[in-house]
Amino acid sequence: MQHLKLLFFVTEDWYFCSHRLPLALAAKEFGYEVSVVTNVNCHGEAIKRSGIKLIPLELSRRGINPLRELLLIYRLALIYRKEQPTIAHHVALKPILYGSIASWVAKVPFKVNAMAGLGFLFSSKTLKARAIRPFILFFFRFLLNLKGSRVILQNPDDVDLLSTSGVLERERIVLIRGSGVDIEEFKVQPEPSGDLIVVLASRLLWDKGVGEFVEAARQLKQQGVCARFVLVGEGDPENPTAISRDQLRAWHEEGVVEWWGRRDDMATVLAKTHIVCLPSYREGLPKVLLEAAACGRPIVTTDTPGCREIVHDDLNGFLVPIRDANAVAAALKKLLASSKLRQTMGMHGRELVEREFTLEKVNLQTLALYEKLIK
């Protein structure tokens, strides 16, 4: 049998553990020798314990110093040349760009580039994003259409955008919706007693609709609706739309929302929750919404790429327009008023996950992509 080596390149070790470790372990069982190149913070030991080879690489997602970035690509190419992977699997924008260059230099035969949504670069209207976008698209056209390369996109909107605009050849694109959810870990739990709790769990960025969530919470409290509104997560200093800790503390102290900080036990968090809300501006396919649906929790999210993949309006939650705090408040108010509606929608969400979004199904789709590439 051919000796198969799979190398992941991901910016952060915590992201690898939360979104790609189950896939890496499935590939290992399938016969691949698996390694990961990533920035090691506090999940390095967990990766090593899992039997995955860890290759530390210091990098910043916002780094723009040209010499430093060129040195980073050079170091990455040396790693690729030494490891000689059969397949290099890159996740998110910077690993896709830098990993594709390193793969080209090191003559890696097969490349899988996974875009977890088109992110700030494509959704933002800021001058910086508009200035960088043409250069990124130029490199995409060159690097991602090379022989032996495939691009995983998580929703049909992104497929249409990148194929019809001529950025990617359609045959290079594979649609795999999200990173899946473990339905044994994320089980349906009865609603907790006590105060009704609405949670937004995410990286705390303005682009995730956190401002609209806070404004909706403020409106509902002013209307006398009795509920607790909770933010779970941290601001992301590497992201230009990050919400500062001072702002998060100010909201917490005002009493409009509670801020629980970063949590790695999302199944426990969701068991304490009645409704999950994510008024994001654009997504790939949000893992937290898959987890919420798996736990039988109704969802309020935006009618936008990625979010509408997991929420069918009026079936397992409500879809609202982006940047519309009034619509978020109205949808939440409907769910807060009816335990029967919450339970019915929650059950529909669980059925949807079991049918389409289990971890096993998503991992098998990705392993099938690897096998098809190699053959």
C-alpha cells in the first residue's frame, strides 16, 4: 500500500482541536500519517496526546510586514520539503495562500484548501478590505487552479460567487457543508428550569452581529421581557472587527448582557440555554449553530450565506435580515414567549443535524475527496 502522509496547516492550535482534530483522527485510522503545522498556544499537548505530529510555526493572521511574511513562507516551504506530504490540507485564508505557495515550491502533489467562509475580506466594505481583495483574488486564480488542487467551500452561495466570478474553475470546487457535529457529545437535553437564557457564542466580532444582539437585548429588557442574554467567547485581537474587552466589560457592567468569556465546554453551555442567537453578516457554516441544533435548541440567525444552511425559517428557528436589531428582538420575543414553539423547533433542528450534518458524514466526505485526488 502507498505510504500516505497528510499535513494540515491551520493558524491556531485551538481551532485545529475544535474544528479539524476529529478529521485528522479519522484520516489516521484510514492509514494516513498525520501532522499539523500551527501556531502553538495552549493546545499543543492535546494534539500530541492524540497521536498527531505537531510542528510549531509562529505566525500572525494580521501580519503585513513583507519581509517577515516572505520569511514565514520560506520556513513553511522548508517544512513541506522535509515532511513531503502526499496531501497538504490548508484551512482559512492565510494558510491557503501561504500553504499553496509552499506546496508549489516543495512540489507537494495534492492540495486541499478549505475556506471556512469568505470572511472579513469579502464581507467588509472597509477601504482596507477593498484594497486587498483584488490581490487576494489574483493569487487565488493562480494558486488554487493548479493541478492536484481542490477547494472545499461550505455553502452554495460561496460556490456560486467564486465560480461565476471566474476565480475558481468549477471542477476544482467541492461542497462540504461545515465541519460536522458529534451527536453523541451534543445531545438533546430538556430545557433548564429558572430564567430563560439566550446565548450568542462565537468569536466576539462586530461582523458576528454582536452589536445587534446587545441592542436586541436592550430593547427586550426595556419592554419588560424577563430573560438573560449571554455572550460566550472572546474578542479576537488578530481580527480587525474584534470587540474590545473594555466594551465587553462595559456591557456586562451595564447589565444588558452577561459575558461568560471563552468556554471549551459548549455542550454544557448549551444545556443551560433556551435559545441560541447568531446575527452574523456572513459565514461558512457556523459550528455553534450545528451544535445548538444538535442539542435541540431553537436558533435566531441571519438570512445570509452559511447561516441559512442550518436554519430553515419557521422550522427550526427564525432567519432575520442582517444588521437589523429590531428583527432580532422580534424573533427572540416570539421564542421567549412559547416553550412549545421552542421545543418543536428544537426537535426539527436535531432531525436536520442527524440527517445532514453529523461528524461521521462530513469526515467521510473529506476522506472520499482525499481518495479521489490520489487516484
